Amino acid sequence: MKKYTPSRLSRLPIKWKLTLWSSVLLFCVFIVYNTVQYFFVEKWMIHQEEQATEKTMREILNFALEREIFFEGADLDEMRGFLQKINQQDQRIRILDEQGNPVAVVSNGIEDSLAATITGSPHEQWRSMHVKGNLLLMERPITIFQFDGTVEIVKNINEFEQLSGALFQFMAIGCLVAVIISGLGGRMLARQLVKPLQAMNQTMKNVKQKGLAERIAFYDNHDEIATTMNMFNVMMDKVERSFQQQRQFVEDASHELRTPIAIVEGHLGMLHRWGKHDPAVLEESLQISIQELARLKALVEELLALTRAENLQMDEATAVCEPEQVILQTIKKVNVLHPAFTMERDLRELSGVRLAISVEHLEQILLILLDNAVKYSRERKRIAVQATVQNERVCLAIKDAGIGIPAKDLPFVTDRLYRVDKARNRKSGSAEGNGLGLSIAKRLVERYNGALSIESIEQEGTTVNVFLPIRAGVQ
């Protein structure tokens, strides 16, 4: 396979490419404009000269026909006087007889030798006008009585040629100036366009050297580049938060795994050294080890559930036909396990509603939220579940009257392995909680284009709101 070798132009920095191409574009536009303008002006000026000569010719023919001049004697003198009167600078007028001999000639600034270069040169006979070099020739036949001849006008358009040359020089100088202006303008344009990219590049270098807290400083003027820079900052915010969450997750997971492993290791070491000969010590150590292994197993299963929730591919065909029944069955299961709790429910608005979520995941979300409500309710054992329809979405509100969540912890309770006051939870009998339930519930809800929000007042209770989309077209 032939190896691709980039051209020298493709290896240029992007700012020089922008400079070069913008300069070439501006220069080409200027050249095309000046060229069109030059040929238009030239054609217009020649047309003006032709019209002026045509007017002179008409005046001569009209004068001769009106006076019925015989081109002899006094009539010929009168004709010469009229020709002298209307003749212009750098112009010669002749009246020729049938044999081509001059009958009347007036000239103003044109030598016969100069005029002969065009009158003696061959040209199309059917044409009444002919241009050669700096001379313009016009011929018209004239017939009066027995006279049959030709009127000939030769005009020197040298001034027009000089003006055309001056115009060409002016446009050539203008093209040179355009090249310089195009280069400078292209350079300035390239600098303005590349400046945001350079700022992004420098920010990336700063991220590499100083950490994820670096951001691009920019003015949001709502154009495409500003939008890109803003998206970069938003992306870096998410990356930084994700990195912090990952670090916190590793630290918390290490702590959660280290404690039961250390307990099991300690008891096994004790049994290995001397405890295996004491039945009481052996029974206690085995019981504690089994409990810690069960906690380890639960933690691993929750981590796997969280991973599955994060990688869940939503099936568009899934829908809960009767969510009211699923919710009632889930409440009943929890109530069987915790008969001391009063489960209030208001699901009237769910009648005929279909939710865009699978039965299994809806039940899993409810079990997680109801389990948390039970776990942190303490003395006031009352839980309320209410469903309302809001803007093509169903809101499921699970409200408890428990210990609540401190305001400083509320933004983080859905993070993985995050627990409010871990030491207090351990003492209060909540050691089985691993801080993964709300994370799993939130990710499951978000995978179905829903949302989960939490409202809580410490020592008064917590309300978890789950928003799920209604299956379109059915209610």
C-alpha cells in the first residue's frame, strides 16, 4: 500500500492556512471585479466614441440632402465650410467620388499618412465602422442627383487609449494593494479565529499540569466558537465531578471491603492459633465470619446492580400496563416484612396510565425507596405513597416521617457508597446499608428518561419524588 505523504501546504499551521486561503479568496474577488470593471469601462468608452462619430455622420448627410449640394463650385465651398465647422479635434472628414477621389477634405490634427493606415487597410466592406489601433473609421454612401460617392470620417482615439492605459495601471496598483490588504486582513482574521482554539489548547495543557480545575475564560457572544468553549467547560465540570466521584467511590469501596475482610481475617487467625479447640469461641467466630461474608456478598451484588443500571439499554417496547397494581404489590411485600408500619397510598390518578419502564425495574426502584423509608423512620412508623400526573409524566412520591437528611448531605446522597453519618448508622443498626440503593434507583430512573429528586427536613422526614414518562398516546 502506498504510504500517504502530506503535502507541504497540509503541514502548515491552521492559522497560516486560514491566512493563505482568505488572502487568495479576497485577491481573486478583487481581480475578477477589476477585470470586469475594466472591460466594461473600455467597451463603454468605445461605444461613446462610436455614437459621437455616428452623430457627426448624420449631420453631414442631412446637410447635404437638405441643401441638395452638387459638390461643385459654390456648393462645394459651402460644404467645406460646414465640414470645417462640425469637425472635431483629432478627426478628418472626406467626401469621395465614385472612383474614390477626394472631393472635399477637412482635417484637425490627423496627418494623411496616419489616416492612410486605416483607410488603405482591407476591412469588411459591409461594415460602416472599423477600428484599428488608435483610429476609428466610419464610411457611409451618399447619392445626390448625378453625384454618387462616400462620406468618410477618421477619428484618432488616442486619448481614449491613454485613459484606458491609465485605468489599467490604476487597477494593477490596486491589485498590488489588494494583495497586501488581503494578507494583513487574512492574518488578522486567522488570529481571531484561532485564538479560541489556542485558549482551549492552553487550558488542556494547564489541565495536564495543574489538574482538572482549569477552565477556559471566554466571553459568551452566543456564536459557534463560544458555544464550543462553553461545552468544553461543561464537559470539564462533568469530568472533574466524575473523577471526584470515582476517587470517593474507590476510597469508600476500599473502606467497605476492608472492614469485613479484616474481621474475617482476625477470627480465622484466632481460630488457627488456638480458638479451634474452644467450641464457644469457634461457634462465635464462625457466626461473625458468616455475617461479614453475607455483607460482602450483598455489597458485591449491589455494585453489580449499579453497573447494570449504568449500562442499561432502554427497550422502547417495554411499558407497564397497570403500574397501580405493581405499586400495590410492592407495598404489600414491604408491609409483610414490616407489619408495624402504616402504608398510606393514593394511586387514583394512575388509572389507565402506562409508564415507559419495565415491571422489574419499577419494582426494584420502589423496593429501594421503601426500604430506605423503613430503615430511617425510627419511632414514627408511617409511610405515604402518592401518584400524580404532571405534564405527560407520573410523579411517585414516597414520604416518610423519619430522621431526615441534613441539608449539607442532601446533594450527595445519590452518590455511590455515600452514607449520612456512617458512624451513627452503624450504631443504630443500619450496618447492612452500603450507600448504593439511591444510586441504583437514580440511574434506573434516568435510563428511562425520568428524574429523581429528594426533599428532606432533618428530624421531620424525607420525600423522594420519582418522575417517569407516560407511554405516548395512551392514558
